[in-house]
Amino acid sequence: MWKISLLLVLCVLHLSYIQAQSNREYCEDVYKDCQRFTPRIGRFDETIDSFNRHCRRERLGRWNNVSRCEMEKATCLLILRRCDDMSCNNIAEVLEL
């Protein structure tokens, strides 16, 4: 019985690893698609500029401005991998800023 349980646990772990890998790839694809349209719509907009100002104040200057596409990638990673909120610290962590 314990062998079946162990096999089941290993299968679940393997499937969760595969799912995490596909989530990462999906977010990279979202980022690349966004970059294709950057020449037309620009890297920044009012919302991104405002968010960057807010995070610079919140993190006491320890903030690198993120582009619109980087924000989309961060949103994707935070939702699919961690189901976490879009705080300055979480974005900095997931984008390794």
C-alpha cells in the first residue's frame, strides 16, 4: 500500500513541476508578444509611470523602472506561479530587480 502512495506522490510532484514549467514558458511568451507591439504603443504609459513613482517612494529609491511588458510578465508570473498580489516588493522579487 505504501508503494502505491509513494508512486502517487511522485506522480503529483512531477505533474506540478511540468505545470510550473509551462506557466513560466507561457509568461515568457506573453512578454515576447508584448515586446512585438512596443514600437507601436510604447514602453511606458501613465499607469506604469505612476506605479514606478509609487514603488520608488515605497522602496526608498531601490527600484528600477519597469516597462509595460515587464509589468505584464510580472503580473503573469505572480498570478500563475504564486497567486500573489501586485505589490512593489513582489514585482521586484519576481523580476529580480
